[in-house]
Amino acid sequence: MSEDFAFPPLIEQTTDRWHWPLPPFSWRHLAPPDNDVAQPCRIESHGGACVEGEMLGFDPAAATLSLRTAPDGPAVTLPFARFRRLTLTTPLSAASARSGAPLERIPAAAQERDYRLQPRGSGSEIVGRTAGHVDAPEGLYLFAPIDEDQSVLRLFVPRSAYVRCEFGASAEETAAKHWIATPEDLLAAIERQQRMPVLPIGRSMLELGLLTQAQLDRALAQQTGEQPLGEMLVAGGVISRADLQTAIAHKMGYPLVDLARFPVDPVVAQMLPQRRAAEYRALPLMIDKPRLIVAVDRPQRLEKLRTVPSFASYTVVPVLASRGQIMLAIARATPQDVWSQNIAGDFFVTTR
């Protein structure tokens, strides 16, 4: 080997810096400060007393928190075992998708729920509401929604502070318990469809799990009569235009199916190729001759379904299901290959 030859210098691999966990769902928000930037916080002791201060550092590996209780005060290192809840009091705030668009709201109906933690030893239960949570070895990270679901406060409960945690159902999960789950109930609901009373749009959205009761109450209190309730919620970014169309269909009596529980006939499901099913957001559920019953996220998709050759000998009857459930059910009900393992997620994000 030539004496002039030299190996290139080795680049030392650095470990990623620790960052406070973010809410575990898709939501556009402004970037939070780095962990080594002083942040206003509130510490709650095991006895229930609260102290305001600034968090200067947070070390999950060492299970310690560095803070000061006055701007010119000394830094204090506090073990996690010395407190039961930490709140970063500067909100993590929403960002708009584009200029002039409403700020993106937290998907509260799907994510927001009560939490209840049994304390270790004496003391009252640790309770509140959170939009999602992150369970880590050092403890539980929670996200309390504020500002009409446009911001969250980030909370941390050390593992040493509790022995058990319980989470309630979200508005979406509560609504889903009442959705149709059997073929017999679905056929009966189709027969009743023409006789069903027209629901108020707010109740329809609650039954679909598109809103929390708190969101509906706020919207009704803010309504001036200049704009229909549904349009006001779309304009404010609380629901999407597609959500409103689904709610209007449900309001008019269309049955709502829970695809997480409904026994989809796998042979019938394959009557619509997966790519077409994802494009139309539609899933054939069952045959009740001469009817083919198809789950869609809104009835307007019926016109496209009537053009499917394999449906030609049937009367296509649309019933409602949530967009997310339809895409997941399509992935479960059709043969899997490399292409099909990715298509459902792609269409779930991109199609309208």
C-alpha cells in the first residue's frame, strides 16, 4: 500500500437530541421550542399545591427536571418523584394550511377524551381531558385542548406518580357504539329509511361522531342566523365539506354502518377492484337480491357506482360509513400484494 494513501476521516455518529413528544395525530401546528429553551411551566405537587416557574431542562433518562421559580432565581434540579404533574403553560398552537385559510383544529371528535390516573399512595386522582397521549418509560405525556380546539397544553405525569391510568371514549367512539353492526339490522334500517324523521343537522353530526358535544354547544351559541350551522362549522374548520355532506345524508335517513364490527362478505367486497374502491371510497358489503348494498362516505358516489360492470345486474343501495373505516376495510377485505398494501393509505390522504 502506498505511503501516500490515507483513509478518509471517520465521522462520529451523533445521537438525536431528545424532543418533547408531539400529539400522536395529524395536525399542523407551529414548531415548539427546543428542550433547552426556557419555557413557562406549572408544577403540581403530590399534595395538590401548584408552583409557577420556568422549565430550563428536562432529562427523561435521569428522571430530573431543571427549573427556576423566578426570572432571576437560581436553577433547581427536581427529581420526577417530587411532583405529580408538569404543565408547559405556553400553548402548542395550530397553523393554517395556506394563507387565509382557517387554523387547523385538533380532530377533537376522534381524539379528545377524559383521563383518570390513580395516584401512587395518598392523594386525589389525577384527572382531565386530553387529545391523544404518548406513553413512555418515564411517564405519560398528555395534550389538553384549549382555545376552541386550536391549541393544546403539553402535560407530563411521571411514572412514579400513578399506578393505573384509564381513558374514556372519544365522541367518535361513543357514536360508533350505536352504528349498525349486523346484516339483519342493516336490512331493517334500509326498510325504515323512507319513514325516518329528518334529524337536526347538529344531532346528525353528533351521531356520526363528527363533533363533540362541547363543539356543538359552542357553535350553537355563536350562530347568528346569517349562516346555516353546517356551513358555519365548515367555514371555521371544525368539519370538512365532505363531513357535512355525509351528515346531510344521515340527517335524511341513510343508515350508518360500523365497518369495524360489520361482517363484510369477502366475495362481495371483491366485486369492486381495490383501486376503484379506494377511488370511489366505496365497499360492497352484502347482496340481498336484487340489491347490492354498498358502504360509501356520501351518497353522491352512487352515480359512479352504477357504471361498474360487475354491478350491472343489481340495484345498488348506498349506506353510510366513515371515510376512515371504509379505507381500512378495503385494505382488509381485498387480496394483499405490494401495491395494495400502500394504496389504501395513499388514497385516504389524497382523494376527496
